[in-house]
Amino acid sequence: MGHLRFLTAGESHGKALALIVEGMPAGLPLSEQYITAELVRRQKGYGRSSRMAIEQDRAQIISGVRHGVTIGSPIALLIQNRDWENWKEIMSVSPTDKEIESIAHLRPGHADLAGVIKYGFDDVRPILERASARETAARVACGAIARRFLEEFEIAIHSHTWAISGIEAKINHPLDWPRVESSPLRCADSSAEREMMAAIDVAKERGDTLGGIFQVIAFGVPIGLGSHVHWDRRLDGRIAQAIMSINAVKGVEFGEGFRMASLPGSEAHDIIQHDEAPPFWHHTTNRAGGIEGGISNGEPIVVNVAVKPIPTLAHPLPSIDLKTKGEVLAHVERSDVCVVPAAGVIGEAMLAIVLADVMLEKFGGDSLSESQRNYRLF
């Protein structure tokens, strides 16, 4: 059982998304405005669907905060779905006499087929509503709370779009993070960004979708988070599981993970150096992405994440009707053309959640001041 746990509830077109966060110490300054700012970041991005113009995600804190400060009890949040007004009959909690059209045209690449077989439905709607990436809004809210905690230890998390549809940005460190945040694609390379946007426009005209790669980086992470002693305590394994749980993510690597597979050992590893001044230890490179032996090594944690194209297409793929078993075109549901920039924000949230969890595991504390005291002693 982790020190920081969270549960989300809610469907894409239901009344609201609900979130409970347990394990956050008392004494952490936290506001609805801070959480909402992260939700707004998730909604941005060139290539998003019209749903983003409908929803204006806002976090309502229901419990766990008093006078702007956490009190150590579970934090409950509510994010209203404004589009609920148009779905009251279809997503009614109570039985309805109105005939509701079921969805039987399965969508390749979605949870449709596996979900209806697993749960015994003859309608895809219950599956797609919960499998929808709409749920990630609640994760971003939880990530905002975790990020607020990490800020107290001077740990900062950023992400940027590295590639879309094979068009790669040139990455020059240090990255200009204000430029990334102002970019419609959250991309640091303006030249590559123009090519990416043009590719998204073409895909939209064709009724197609595009995937890509984002990179998420955590700065200021201390040495010693995670452990080598058990498989489930390894920090890279915990981060990988969290990132892989994001909708449409199909690959995760740390640092130069896949490139290192083609290098000799003499060129793959990060040389260790020692200084007389804090933080004392550092490496000449960061090919490992900040984690060695399942433990943070003091370098920035760098995670590269592959996002597949969204499988709901305006020009749908051929498929099968769940009821008749006849050949049909897949169901079309409103969706994005490209979600890579937004996926980066969700990746930040999931990384923040894992890092907050292992920070609490390492330093403990029922109050923020106690956690900080333990951290300073370390």
C-alpha cells in the first residue's frame, strides 16, 4: 500500500468526475485555483476536439482542506461535466422509459471489444464512457496536489512535445519552459512546430489522427527514492506503470533507454563525479534518465513516452457489429486529432503522483513541517 493513494470515479458524459486523495500530510497550502490551473493546461493543445470548448474544467474541493491548508484527512474533489446537460437521458442513473440507441459497431484500438466481452454487455456505451480519456482530468487534479507538495521540496516537473507523426523537435538544453507553455503544441522548436501543425491539419481533413512522443522531466529529485530490494519498489518500474496507464500510451523509456541498447557498455553509462559543495554527487551525463538500480541518483528524471494515434476516426475503419457479427464501419464518437501535448500534462501528473508517494515513503510525516524536517536531516 502506497503512502499516497487516489481513486477516481465518473464517466465521460456523466454528471461529474470525482476524486479522493488519501495520504497527503497536513499543513500543505492548497487552493482550488492552483488545481484548476493544471486542468486548464490539460485542455489546451492544437488538434483537440470541440469538447474542450464545451468543458471548462474547475476543481471543487469537497473535503480535506480548511482555510486553504490541508488537514491530513482524505481530500475529495469534484469536476463537473458541463456536457452532462446534453446526455441526461443517455447517461441517466435511474431507469428510463425512453428508448436509448445502443452502440454495437466496435472500434478497433479501443477497449470496446475486450470490455463488452469482459463485463457481459451488448452495448459499448458503458465501456467507452469509463475507458474515455476524460477520466484523466481527475488524474491531473490529483497530480496538481502532488505537484504542490513537491514544490515544498523544490522539485519541479515539466513536459514538452518531442515528436508528432515522425516530425521531431530539436531539443537544446536547457529548454525554454515559458516558450513551451505558450506553444499550441507545447513544443520548444518553433520550426518543427509549424510542420507538426500542418500535419495535424492534413490529418483532420482526411478524417485521420496522429500520435507522437512527449518527454517529461523532474528536476531537483534527491538521491535515494525507490529501492533495489524488491521488484515493486523500483522507482523506474513504478513510474513506468503509472505512465503506461495513461490512455493511448504504448511505450515508455528512461533517458536514452532504447538507444543504449545499441551502445557498448563503455559508452552507455554515466560517469560519477564528486564535488566539495552540495549536492556533492553528480554525473557527467544522464543517459540513465536519473534512475539506477531502481533508485533515483540525483540527476533529473527523464521519461520519454510514445502516444499512439487516437483510434476514433472521423473516417472510421472497417469493423464488426457486436450483435449481428456483420461487417460495418466502426462507431464514430467525437474525439481529438492529436493529443500528444495534453498527454504530456497528464504524464507530468502521473510522475508527480509517484514522486510524491516515494517522497512520503522515504521521509514520512503526518504534517508538512515534519516531512520537511526529515528531509533536511537526510
